[in-house]
Amino acid sequence: MNDPDFTLSAGPVTASARTLAALGSPITYHYDPAFLDCFRRTERKVAQLLQTAADVVLMQGEAVLGLEAAARANIEAYAATCGRAFPSPAIEALLAALTRLECNPEE
């Protein structure tokens, strides 16, 4: 069995020689111009793949970041169907918005 070059599983996992070598190389930080250039190229490629001229948002973070973004998008869409503007992006405003939304878009 060949060791994977890259895994997304939580440990314990085996690491290939290529992965171990990469771990010993200098770190490219998120504010490094080389990283930013690579990140922008990736955004453009994703936009091409999705065939969109809209902004592509690639988020760096833990999985919960994606869940929070999905929740916010759904709440904004629900608020829009009710004819209401979505409040501040702060979490307190998010919770307050949840309690204020009373309409049912299927009515």
C-alpha cells in the first residue's frame, strides 16, 4: 500500500516522505506576497470552474467557519424573503435576528 501524499483525516495517520520534507521547509505565512499571489490564482481558478463572474470567497479556518458562513447565508436569505434587512454581522445581532424573524416564506 502506498502512503498518501496528503490526507484530510484526523490522526494518527502515516505521512509520506514528501509530506515530512515539506514540514521541514520554511513556512509561507498568509500575509506573504507569494501566498497571496497563489491564493488569488486559486480564487480565479475556482471562479472559472464554477463559471461565475461573481466574487469567490475562499475561507481559511476550522470547519466551524464554513458552518457559520452557511448559517449566516441561510439567515440572510430567509430575512430577504421576509422583506427585512439582515442586522449587524456580530453574533449578538445574529441571535437577535433569529428571534425577530416571524414570517414563513411558504405562506
